[in-house]
Amino acid sequence: MNDRDLTRLLQKDPDAGLQAAMQAYAPLVKAVLLRILPQDPRDVEECMADTFVALWRYAPRLEQQATPLRPWLAVTARNKGIDRYHTLRRHTALSLDAELGETIGELAEFDRAASEAADWVGALVAAMDLPDREIFLRKYYLLQSSKEIAAALGMAENTVNTRLSRGRERLRRQLQQKGVTRHA
């Protein structure tokens, strides 16, 4: 069944459409979510359900725009997983990476809103030279392990870890220069 047929089925018969969508795309969605939420399978199942409900809700728009479902589902699953991760982190103090959490935890509050703080960090990471920018994006955006990054970039794992450590330190210094200070 092609994507257009699937989006039409979702609109015509939601139960059959969701069953067909899950049969075709559940392994992809689960793989994306397991990279973000490996601790509890219930969180993965909940986000999978949310992802497929979103597919059902957006089916008319996806059909109209002829949006390919595979990448749309991967991005939607990733976003649902990250949202769930942030919710869990607020409640149980989970951490993607202890060193990054420590770095962020040591930084003082920005003078401006938290969304502006995220913009600063995003701009500083975007301004990094290659391969450091690539390493940071792979580690903290794509959630790849140092071993996976090393293999993808043809580096030693120790080199990746060293570049991450130095990059976090540079990021910390740059944020401090922009008015960020350590917590008391």
C-alpha cells in the first residue's frame, strides 16, 4: 500500500488505516523512540501511540501535500520522544549525558527568557568549526554514541570524546562571556 492509499484509508476507515500504518511503520517509529527513551518500554509505547494518533489527525493534510509518510513519522516520533524525555527529566532528573547536564547545571540563569538561552546555545553550536559542530549535532541532536560518531566520521572514539569535552568547555566560556555566570 502506498502512502496516498494509506492516508485515504486513515480518513475512510481509521481503525483499518491505523492497523495498516502500524504494520508498515511501527518498527521505524519504535527504533527512533528507543534511541531517545531506552529506560522504560511503556514510555516508548505511549509515544508510539501518540505518533500514530498524530498520523491519523494529519492524514488529510499529508494526503493533500503528498507528504512521504516514512520521514514524517520519523520526525514526529522523534519530537514526541523528546517531549516525553523532557517531561520525564523534569520529574525524575534523567540526563542524556551526565557531562552535558553538569555543564548546563553549572551555568547561571540567562538575563533573558529561557527560549532566548536556547537560541544562544543553538547559535554557538552552529558557529562551531567542523568537525566539532558535526560531533555536537550527532551527540546531542541525533543522540548517537561516541562510538557511532567515531565510525561515521572516521575518528577514534577517544578523539570524539576529547572534542566533546573541549567543545563543552568552549561553550561554557562563550556563554559566560555573553553574561552567563555559574550558580552560587
